Amino acid sequence: MNAETLLLRQVHPSFVQSGRVSSQAFRPTPKDGAQLSVYDGDQISPLAAHAHYTGTLGHLSIGVMGVYVRECAELELPVCPDPDPFPEHAVIDFSDLGRKAIERKAKQLRARAEQHDWLHRESLTG
């Protein structure tokens, strides 16, 4: 990974409200241990990442959004490869932050991802 690596984030359907992705999509949950799971875009395409997430792993996602490693660095959020679950896995590390800071940075990540628009989106026609 380098500064221009695009980090691919799966968006759960419940994280879209009134047609807009909520910052929840970019906020780690307590079970995540302050680590936000992403795919390393240097190793996998948005379409292939979505297929892996929904097909192989069996999770729900309506699409893929992304942020660059450099954008995480600008927000002082470290990014680390984490190939343990699968080779293309990486994490954005929120572990040094309190709850309010996590919420603020999740909103900032969402805003950056919105600038890039959807990288892959499921067909709404089914």
C-alpha cells in the first residue's frame, strides 16, 4: 500500500438513509476493536471486493465506497495491512481515539468517500 492506495469499504444497506450514506459506514463498532475493515484496492477491484464480501463471506452490502490512504493520513488515522482473515484485508486504526473523535473522523471519512462517489453499487432493479 502507498498514499494513493484506494481503501474499499463495504456499505451495509442500513447505513443508507434517505439515499445518503451515513457516517456509520465509516465508524468501527465495539466488536471491531476500533479497527475499521477495508479492502486494499491495490490487490482487488471494487467489484471483486463486493463479490467476495457478499458471496464468499456471506455479508450484506449494497456497494463499495472508498478513501485513499493519504486521506486517512491527513486525518491521522493509521492504515495497516491485516491479511489474517484474507489477503486483501486492511484496517483503518481508530484505537487511539475517544468516542467523540471517532464519530468526528468517521464523518470526515464519509465526506471524502462521497467525493469519490460509489465505486461499485448493486443494481437497484434486482
